[in-house]
Amino acid sequence: MEYEPITSDELIGRTVTIIECTDLSWVNQSGLIIDETQHTFLIETEKKQKRIAKQTATFAFEYHGKKIIVKGTRLIYRPEDRIKKTR
């Protein structure tokens, strides 16, 4: 597993795939992050928009041509603080 500086980058507008989640209906779901709060992502899939708690999932992002896996617990900051703190 590679850690890239995606944790300090803007995530709204990125496509994400949930690879692990306490809510099994979310596993292998992909969508576009359309909003982010300290504890959640609002993800738009083909069928709906749904808010998912960051701490309950592990996310896969496409980042500079690589697949990057990030545990949601590493993303639990307000977006503006996460960008500053994880650099």
C-alpha cells in the first residue's frame, strides 16, 4: 500500500471506490465526492447521493495514475485543516 500526498489534497470532485466498510452495501461502490465535512463524504453514485462516515470505510482513489488506498480514519479533519495538517 502506497501513501501519497492525496491526504493533503482536495478530494471534492474526485472519484472514489469504497473497498471496505462497516455497511456492506457500500463495499465496491464507486462515485464522485461532491461534498466533504470533518467526518463524512457526500458521494454521488449513478442512482443516488449518500453520506458516508469516513471512519467506517477504507477508500481507493485514482491519483496521478496510481490506485491509492486510504483508511477513512486518516481523513478525519475538516477539509481545510486536513490539507494543512497532513503535509
